Amino acid sequence: MNFISETKVKDIALADPSARHVLEDARVDYCCGGGKSLQEACVHAGVDAQEILKQLRENSQDVNPSDANWTASPLSDLTAHIKSHHHKYVREAILRINPLLEKVKAKHGEHHPELAEIETSFHAVGREMIMHMQKEEQILFPYIEALERAADGKGILEPPFFQTVKNPIHAMMKEHDAAGEWVRQIRKASAEYATPADACTSYKALLQELQQFEIDLHQHVHLENNILFPRAVELEGAVV
């Protein structure tokens, strides 16, 4: 794919799902900040846009199941994927990470005061995501699925209490921004998930879990901000 420095980051992630790995490794925001050009996003991330373009050209086109292209799939399939893959992961990760954080802080907190900050931030993002996912599963996703059924002539669309899908989408995107800021604080406090010299096995496992949580959040938000939400707005405009 022929990308240039003016290409929007979200368009790179949408056109070539495997390119997300290059962006992720370079800390280039393709989810909440996906509307920026690659040049702008690279300046923000402190990396060279030309080097990223070079890596994108060289990047393998191997696609694994998590790299499925959702731009043309039924929206109900996408919402099901988000729930079964990302929502499930978040709930399970919170249950794993909270006690691990408590254990590591109890053992290493005296010499690593940053662990208290990491714990505060993770508790905050955990609370944010639990409430966020409940609202999606109980309100937004069912409406999007009903929109799709109505568009296919398989049901009558009841007017939603929120008037237009744009309203809950706006709220969800603000919550995405908040969650993204919490994980950025975790990454900063942990010095980019660097392993301290005195880290035990549990400490190392904690850092790996926190890093994976951030990566999954980026993929999760990308699917919603850049694919599900714009398609839902477009579909509502065609149906209502």
C-alpha cells in the first residue's frame, strides 16, 4: 500500500490491518488520535515518519484472525467480536491485574513508589471500562444491531431515547479518550514498562499484563472509533 506522511493514521490502520503492529510498536496513536496525519502522529510520538513509512512498506502482509478486515462485515458480527474478544479480555484482565498489582506493591512499593501511581491509574481505567462496556452492551450495541436489521428489512426500528446514535457515540468516544489517558499515565509511570533490576517474576508478569492491556485497548478503540461508529452513523442516516 502506498502511504505518505499526510495519510491519516486511521486510514493506514483501516487499509492494512497488519500495519497496526508497526504503529503500535512505534507508539503512534491510531485509535483516539486516528484523525491526525502520520506526520503529526509521529511528531507527537517522537519518531521519524519516514522511518515508519519504510517499516510499513517492508511490513509483512500476513494477517492473523485478530487482523480481520471489519470495514465490510455485518455490524452485528463486529459488535459480537468486540464483546467476545475485547470486552471479555478486559474483564478477565482486570481480575488478574488487580491482585497482582496489590501483591507487587506490597513487596516492592517501598523502593518503587511509582507502583502506587500505577495502581491508582489502573483502578481508574478499570472502573471506566467496566461502566463503558455495560453501556455499550445494554444500550448502544443493541440499537446498532436493530438499525442493521431494519436496513435489511427484518424488523421495525423503535425511536431511541437518545434521539440519534451520534449522542451515545460522542459519549463513548470521550470515554475512550479518558481510558487512553489513564493507560498513558501507566506507561509513563512504569518508564515504558521497563523491568527494574530488582523485579521478581510477579513484577515482570505485572508489566507484561499492563502492556498487553494497553495494546488491547488500542485495538478495541480502533474498531469502535474508526469502523463501528462511523458505519453506524452512516447506516442510521440511510434508515431513519
